Amino acid sequence: MATVSYVLNDKGNISEETRKRVLDVAERLGYRPSGAARSLKTRKTGNIGVYLPGFAGPVFGEILQALHDAVFPLGFEIIACSTQQSDRLLVERHVDGAIILNSFITDDTIEQIQSADYPVVVMERIVKMPHVSCVVADNCKGSYMAVKHLLDIGRKNIALIVGNPESHENSQRLEGAKKAFQEAGIDISTVPIVHGAFSEEIGVYAMTSILQSYKDVDGVFCFNDEMAIGAIKAAMRAGKSVPGDIAVIGFDDIYIGSCINPALSTIRVDKWSWGHLAATTLVDMINNGSPGRLITLPTKLIVRQSTADPVFGYSNNK
């Protein structure tokens, strides 16, 4: 029995011939090692929990794929969770570590669960805890670039369509936008700001509201691409040309943004790199006990037709 256990758990000094015989028999019998029994002995499950606010939208799909691509070769599996019970599942610790991209999970909950035996990576906020790494996009700089771009192409009356005011991403993007306005001598209190919820439908509603209340708006920065797509639809339904009457820029660089007409200018966040970094950072913390750290991903301005001069076109649309 000891020999069989050594082979199935890849331990011990067992000859290749014996190992092959044991594995052949196990395969014929359909045997699979008990994960529960193994986790009791090793105190490891081989699973990583990923906690999201939902599965809808293009961003989460790309990130989940990147997480899986990163951890699978390292011997881990991804368990994704998006329910009202996220806090409970976090606290019950059915996984070796957690990746959180869910602003509804509080800092207090993260503070409660994080430990050397249960490291955490957060992807949508910055917190200072010993066993928590923060892998975040440079939202502040990205938003600064978006507003500055609208100002650089001559837009004088710019509105903002923003997301959940309680989310870290939203606050950082608002901070970057404010900085660009301040440098241009524009009082942020004079800038129309409509709060949304990071969806295309909200983008339609918000742009419609802006067009009704602020007749002279000639530029709109939306805090994500889905809202920007909705904003373009609303503007064109109202008889406005984009970018002729209103230039629109988003944030994230989702694939569909490059396919619509006019193609959407945006701030690129490399979702694959973001997910890959988050995953490999957590695996390093699990395997090596590495301390928490802050990793910031760069963002990039992508100019397409929704803000481009129709005469001179645009160049960095990839």
C-alpha cells in the first residue's frame, strides 16, 4: 500500500517500471486521489478562489482566462465565485488563497481573512496589509490622459460619465480627471458629472441626460468602454455626430470598442497581463510565503475615430 501511495502522490524513490504498473492499474480502475484527504494532510487544496461582482461583461472573461492560463501550469485550479455569499466563502477558506476583483467585499473582511497561510491579491483597490498584494491598473494616469486628450483636440465643454462612487477604480479615475482639468484651469465643480454603473444601458441614459441639460457639451469621458458605447448610441440617436459634435472616449479597451462605428478611443488596460500578474503573484505568496506588495500596470491612450479629426484620421488604433 505504501508503494501505491508514493506513486499516486508522486513521492518516494520508486522505479519507473513499478510506477508505470501502478498508474496503469489506477487508470483501468478509474481511480482518482481524494482531494479532501490530500488537503487534510498537506493543508493545501490546490485551488485559488476568484471573487467577482458578476460574470457579465467582456472584462471579467478576459481576466478569468488569464488567471487560468497562469495558474494551471503551476498546479492550481481556479474556482470563481459571484454570489451574495462571497464573504462567507472567503472566511470559510475552501481555497489556498484569494484573488478579489469585487468592490462589494469590504476592507474589513479582507483584513479578517488575510494571513501567511491565506494570502490575498486584490485587483481593484489599494490596501496596506502584510499578506495582501495589490495588482492594479494605473487608473489615475489613464483618466488624466483621457481628459487631456479631449482638451488637446480642442474640446472646451467636457462631461464625465462615471461609475460606482464607492469603488476604488472610480475614485482613482476621478482623481486623474480632476488633475487634467486643474492643469487646464477648469474648476471641477463646473464639469457635468453623471453617475452610472459601468453598463451600456447606463451610458445611453447618462448621455441622454447630458444632452438634455448641457447643450454645449462637445466632449465626454466615460469611465469604462461599455458606458462609452452606450453614450455614442445616445448621441447619434439625438442627431449628434461623433466626433464632429461630441468626441467620446472610454476606458479599458474592450474588443467590441474597436469594431463599432465610429471606433472607440479609449484607455487601454492589458487584461491578460493584469490577470497573469495577479495569479503569479498569489502563487508566489502561497508557495514561498512572500509578503504583500503593490504592483501597478501601465495604461495607454488609444486614439480611434470617436475622437479623431475626420480629416487627419488616427494612428495608434491597435
